[in-house]
Amino acid sequence: MHIKTQKNSIDIGIIAKDIDAMLIFYRDALGLDLEATIPMPGGGTMHRFKVGDSVIKVIQLDPPPTSEAKPGGIRTASGYRYWTIHVPDLEGVVRQVTEAGYKLAAPIRTIREGVSIAFIEDPDGNWVELLENS
């Protein structure tokens, strides 16, 4: 059995520790389009960024959460550790983000013929995989 979906993408929610720093990263350094800013039920604000048909929801809760997830990549902890953006110019995106002062968590490498990846780190320590199919 499989589920039926209404769109060919997923949405992901990121609860931010420092919303201003996160907005600068996702909007300005990474260059994602801000689709909407909306209030959250129960308090807070959701900033919705488009990535193709997917949506990245960067959220500031009010009141803030009582605990934090451990930052870092796949060797740091279990659970959701990263998400992926497919890009046509991996070197250019990595250069753009690192020149803006953000950490390259794992450098560009070829993982199989025609597929290269790199990981960048957002201000809260979340990893974003950048993937290029050539």
C-alpha cells in the first residue's frame, strides 16, 4: 500500500533559535524566494520559502521551545539531520554561500558518476545538502 499525494514535493519545518539570522541565510545567502509570512496558531510566525514545488518553513515560536536539537550532520545524532536541494551549479552555490560567511560542513565531492554533493550549515547548525546531477 502507498499513500496518494497532492503535490510532487514535500514541505519541511525548521524551528529557529535565531529567526533573524535564519532569514538572512535562507533568503539572502541561499537566495530562496519568500512565499509568505504567516502567524502560527498558538503563537509565533512562519516564513515560507519556495524550493521548486517544495516549501521550507522557517518558524519562530512564541513562547520558544523548551529544548534544542543537537546541531550537526549525520554522525552527530539520530533523527532528521539534513535535507537536500538539487542545484545546476554546485560550485557556484557553494561559493555564494561561503563568501557570505557561512560554514561549509562538508566540501564538494563526487559520490557516484555524475552526482556531486556538498553540505552547508545554517546559523542554527542544521545541515543543507546541495546536490548536482551532471
